[in-house]
Amino acid sequence: MEFEKVAAEGEIASGQLMPIEAKGLKLLLARVGDRYYASQRKCPHLGFNLCRGKIEDGAVVCPLHKAKFDLETGRIERDPRLLFIGMKAKTDLTTYPVKVEEGAILVGV
């Protein structure tokens, strides 16, 4: 696995989601407090852009169906819903390791 620089520490504030690319993969970078997380950018349920979502209790929430995925593990915390129709998410969110070195945010792909 290789780590690629995707941003500088000052580019993303706590509570924000940011689209990034690493090795040609379109990913999402999230910051919660002083921790950074990287995951696939598209919701595994219907492929909606999770960068348009929000962070809630250390998880990213899909803006389309409100599915909720843990940013650290990618596990489904809440299945999608559309109005009163409950659905089942089929797969977890793919996550990638993140580290910070000399002010640079690096993602392992």
C-alpha cells in the first residue's frame, strides 16, 4: 500500500467533508476533531455523493436516503429510509487509512 498526499491539514475544518482523489480513486476526506478519515465517495446503497452529506456522531450520513456509515470502520449504523419506506443497505462503506506527516494528509491506497 502506498500513501498519497491528498490535502494539507489547514484545508479541512472539523465537521467537514471534502472530495479528494488518490491513485485515480474518487474518495471522501472527513475531519472529526483532530482525526481524519477517508472513504469511498459514493454511497454503497445508490451511489449518491456522500460529500453532500453531513457528519453525525463520527459517521457520514447520506443526503439522499439518510443511510449512516461509521467513518472509521465503514460499518452501516443506520439503514436507508425514504419517507416511511425502510430499506436495507447491502454493503458497508469502503474506508482507507489516513495519516498526517509534516502538515500533509496522506491516504493509503
